Amino acid sequence: MLVTIDKNDRFPMPSYPNGWFQLCYSDELDSGAVMPLSYFGEELVLFRGEDGAPRLLEAYCAHLGAHLGVGGEVKDNCVVCPFHAWAFDGDGQCTDIPYAKRIPKKAKVRAWPVVERNGLILAWNHGDQAVPSWQVPEVPEFGHEEWTEYTTRRWKIRSHNQEMAENAVDSAHFRYLHKTQNIPPTEATTEDHLLVMESPATMTYRGMPVEGRIRSELYGFGFTITRFWGIAETCLVSSATPIDGEYIDVRFSFMLRKTLAGSAIDDPAMLEMVAKKFRQAVERELEQDIPIWENKKYISPPVLCDGDGPIGLFRKWCRQFYVA
Ligand code: FES
Ligand SMILES: [Fe+2]
């Protein structure tokens, strides 16, 4: 017998928190391109208009339900359905039916607010379809001459956005799961949708300890910037997009500062090699977290001890991302 595990058995909170979530990278969507996507428990169509702006609509045509992302084409700034050529603009409004005198009032599909920033295309998803209450910040390192382009990795993880985000403030797990030398003393502050976590980090270079620092900025559950100082100055843009109530699409985009300022490395030739090792170590940490996330359950309220990180503060901050 096939047993389907209902996501809600594992997590009492809604599967789709409010916020900005990555859909793809900018360079994956050419001008005039149409891309079918599955996120937020919905079938979606992403397309780039002839004006260069990306737009996201529900995939199923309001007419007879063809998938706009499978055979649909971009004309001007609309996507044209492959079945009977109805055209829909970025607001989801039907703007043209080539064989009709009148466009029916109900000829409309759901549209999501979309932004393109930092080489990413993101959508605002909200349980009540409310307009965005904050914006995705610019990452100054992106496109900066002192910094490399992105090196990317991607994972599909059976978990919940909130569970994965909790990792940043769970300082004790770094020592016992990731085998850091000690439990990093973690400081966290919150301001509206933003949570900032900072901790010192002892790293090792050529067998010598190097005092470093980690700072993470969580903009809701979908978009995080983490900066690492110490051995090789690194900026990690990470995103987590809920797919279907069970799985999350996780992307890591690393940038390395090409100059040696702020680095313990004195040899430029060493920098790329050390940075690669560092990147792999961060990826390995995530891969150590995956079996925990995929098999754990959400305990509320949890039993915490005095050595735990600011998990209580984190959970209080989380409540704003769900509709009541
Ligand atoms: S189903 Fe899309 S135009 Fe008919
Ligand atoms: Fe972790």
C-alpha cells in the first residue's frame, strides 16, 4: 500500500509563507522566452516581455485551460495561449482574442508581483494575495568589479521554509552536527521582516586558526544574504522556494572577493583554491542538515536549554509570514 505523508502532519504552519521567492536566474530567461514552473502549490508560467520585464501568471488559460507555459508565445508584453491564441498581459488580464468582437470580463488569470534583482527573478507570494510589504534588497557585491560572478548549487529538499531558516539561529547544532570547534555565540536582532544573525567563527588556514565572522540577513524565509570574513571574503545569496507543500527548491549563489583585502591569504594564486574549499565546506554543512530536516518533526513549543541560540526570538519573528 502506498502511504502518502500529509505535509501538515509534520508542520502545523501553512506550507506557503508570505514573502519573496526565487523563480530562476535572470540568464535562464531570454527576451521573449516562456518558462513553465511549479511553485507555491501552483502551475505557473513565467515569461519575459519584449520590454525585457519578467511576468508571472497562473499557467492554466482562463478559456479552456491550456497550459500557457507549454507552447505559449510572447507577443509584445503578453503571453499568447497555444490553443486559441488568447493573449494575457502581466496583470493576468486577457487583452486580445483574435476571433472575438468582445473580451469577456472574466477572461483573467492570477498574476504575481515579480522583481528582477541581483541576477535573480523573484515573485511575491502571499496567502491573501496582498501586495508586497517589503522589497528585495540590492546586493552590492553583485556585478561589482572586485567580486566574482555567481558559482551556483541547487538542491530539492523535503522540508519547510521555516525549519530551514531556523538553522541560522540554532547555534548548538554547529558544534554537534557540523563539528565546529565550539558553539558559536550567536547574536540575533529582528526588525520587521528582517532578521540579522552575527557570530564569530574560527576558521583554519594552513593549519593555523584564523578569527573570522559570519553575518546572515534573512529577508523572510525566501531570500538570505550571508557574508563570511576570515580566510576568503565570501558572499552567499541563498534562496528557498516552496514547490508543492512537501519540497523546497534551494539555491546557493556564491561570490568571492577577488582582492586580498580582508583575507588571511597573502598569495593571490591560493585564493581561488581556498575559496573553492570554503564553498565546498558550506555546501557540505547544508548536506549534513538535509537528513535532519527531511526526517525531523516540528516541535511547538520546543524544550530549550540555556545553551541554545535565540530560537524563541526566531519563532516569534516567524509569525508575521503567515496569514491569520
Ligand atoms: S485554452 Fe487558451 S485560448 Fe483557448
Ligand atoms: Fe546547519
